[in-house]
Amino acid sequence: MGLKTRFACAALGLALSGSSQGDSAGMRLLGKYDGGGRGVEIGADAVRVSIPLDARACHGAGRRLTLYLRGLRADEGPHPGYRVLLVRRGARSPGEPVGEFNFYGSGPGTRRDVSFELAPGLLANRQGPCAVRLLLQAAGPTEKAGRAAIDSLEVWRQ
């Protein structure tokens, strides 16, 4: 790994570790949803989440956007994988696929983060209220699924 790559990784780590809304690497937190501090429980039923964004975010230039799911946690039970779908206002389809995540290697006391890149033009010319709407949907058998949750969902712009 080159010096430039290590510097970029270190800068990204600093940007995401603090409560700052931005840093010198150009990362800026646009919005966060944490269920009022309770997180978001996921299970057999699909879960809809709306992440309210800074109003200026919807009128900014189309730069790289990243969705972070922070603090994925689960009990010992079996868990299906989950699809993350972007729901657009007025769309007839259930949503555009953003990515998938699973709980492989997870268990009590373990938390991890996952991230997905979002389309750069996602927020351009959006009508209010400014928000990213997501659908988290089980992608496998859920009959005997254990309990799982996410601490927070965040949208960042570079």
C-alpha cells in the first residue's frame, strides 16, 4: 500500500471516528438515522427507514455519496442476508438495489460496519423534504431468525 493510499485511509478513518460534520479530507455528514438512540431492529418483516438530510445536501453538486450502516449486531441465532433498496418518491418498484449485507461471523458482543456507494446524482434536483428513503429486506429464510439490529444509518458526501 503506497503512502498516498495510507494517508487517504487514515484521513477517512479520522473523518468517521469523530462527531465532526466534516474534515480536511472533504467528507461531510449529510444525515443520520439512529431510531432516537435505540438503533433499528431488523427481522423477518421489511423495514423502511428515512434518513433526513441537511437541506443544502439536495442542491449540491453530484459528488460521491456513501451510505454507512454502523454497529451491525446480532445474537447467536441464524440470520438471513439483507437487501438494501433505495426507494424513490412515486416509484412503482419496491426500490433500486444498493447492496446486501449479512451477519456471517457475528455474534453477541460483536459489532461491525458496512458501507455502500450511492449514485452521485441521487440528490441532485430533489424536491423537499430532503431525505434518503431505504428499504431493508430479508434475502433468505426468516422462520428461525435471531434478533439483529443496526446502531445507525448515515449518508456522507465526499
